[in-house]
Amino acid sequence: MSINWQSNRTPVPPHPYAHWVANDDWIIVSGSVGFAPDFTIPDDFAEQVSYAIANIEFSLNQAGATLSDVVLLKPYVTDIANAAVLDEVLNRILPSPRPAGGALVAVNALAHPAFKVEFEAWAQRGATWTEWTPGN
């Protein structure tokens, strides 16, 4: 059985990868960085996190999904000292219940020297959540 995948490269990125790929069930957004709508890159780490999540949300919306469909969010940072700021911003802007977090990965550099954070997100269309509690 063949599964049909769709990909999006609009606007055309400078690299050979799609912004997102999707099939009937899954949307994978990769390489989401914190540039502003005018394509400038703020120096502030928290702003980059906010813009990166907004860019993920934009990609998900193009694919017919929302942030509430995200089941895995994996951050890559250039400075592990920003972990607390990352958590603060994500706690403020992610819908509940929260997705699983891939390991916080510290890297030497990202595709552009000004980028401080990049995300990979996996979303399942129409995901329904039940928040686990002890005893359930």
C-alpha cells in the first residue's frame, strides 16, 4: 500500500528541504527558526522562540492542522544556557496539554549565524488528548 505524502517549499527556501511534509495522518515540520514576518532575525532568544513557534503554526495551518495537533516538539539551541528562557516562552505560548518534548539538543551552530533556536515538530491531524494523571 502506498501512502501519499505532500510537501511544501513555498516560499522557496535556500536549502534543498521542504518546510513541511504531510500525509492524511501526519504533518512533520522541520527546520523552523525564529525569523520575523519580514524575514529579519531578532537578536533576542525569547523573540526567536516565539517567532519559530509562530512559523510552525503557519506551516501547520497550511497543512490543515494547528498547534493543538503537535505531539512532539524537539528544540535545537546554540546555547544550553537559554534552556530556562526556552521553557518560559513555551509554557506561555503552547496550548495544553503539552506535546512530548524531544531532547533539548545543543548544537554548535545553525544554518545562519544569527539563529539561536530551531524546532522540529510532529503533528497528528485531529489529535485528541487525554491528560494522564496518576491512578488513571
